[in-house]
Amino acid sequence: MQPDYSAFLDESSAIRSEDRQEYLVCAAIIPLESADEVREQLLPLKLKGQKKLHWTDEDEARRRKIVSAVAELTPMTAVVTHMSQPRRKTEHFRRKCLETIYYALSGMGIHQVTCESRMENQGKKDVAHLLTLRQKKFVAPEFDITHRRGGDEPLLWIPDIFLGAINANHKGISEYYDALKDFVVYNSTTEDSIKDERP
């Protein structure tokens, strides 16, 4: 019998050049039967006083340690990006990425996604967006999302780490992504993403 999976999603936005901005979403795909075990293995990576692991808060030595530990967990991940001209408001790009990754996850038989909490009104917009996608039969009827704070759900640290490694790779620091890239089982762009060549 195949295990059931759940996905844990985070996002990032990064300027790639003077005229290019990339929005990224990453979902860690975790077997439900091993989710508690993976959480327990992640928790010791958090330093005293830290509420959660967050890539931008860590120095190079810590990043190497964290990436090595995550690689040992062999998590599957899915990544979707949207390339555009730089914009201050990115919610439209986020929705485009979410539509693509929801569709992919639903096609894999994954129907439960946990997103890191943002502001309350943003969470409500996420739910309304999902309801629209259900009505259009873009995802399975049972596909659902919940929101958790990063400090309350260690599994949300995994996509944050992958996104940090991807962004570092774009800056010419490849060691982190080289250690994790084999766990990316789905990598795509949105349909209306600018089709630049990417490293």
C-alpha cells in the first residue's frame, strides 16, 4: 500500500537582475507516516532562542550544517517559479505559482497542503483562491490548505531551506543547492513566466 503524503509550502521573491524578478514557491512532500519523525529530526537544528529555522538568519557554517541534515532526510520537493519584470506587489505572481503547484500536487494524489501563515487577510484570500480553483475543477474536490506559523510546524523549515539554497545558487554559491537538487521531483514555471534562460 502506497503511503499518503502531505505538502508543506513556503515562498520567496528575489531580484535576479535590473529587469528581472522571480517569485518562487516550494513544497516539501512528506509521507504522513514519517512526518512526526522528520519533525523530531529537525527540531535539534534550532538554536536556543530561535522560534524557527530561517535561511536568511543563518551564517554560512550554520547553512552547511542545516543543508547536510536536511539532505539526510531525503525530502521530496516541488518548485514552481514565475519570472517577471520587478514589481513591488507580488500577490498576483504568488497566485500563479500556487495554481501551478496545486495542480501538480493534486495530480500526484496529494490533497493536503500546509502553508506558512502570513497576515490574516492574506490567509482568507488564499482560501478564497482555492475555492475558485475547486469550482473550476482545477484541483480535486478534497484538495485543501491550512496555515501554520513557522515556529509551530518544523516541516515548513524544509521549503525555506530549499528556497534559500536556490537563491544562493543564483548568486553563484552552488554548494547548498548541489546537495539538495536531487530531491527536487517537480520543477516548473508558470505559463506566463518570462522565458529567460536560467542556470
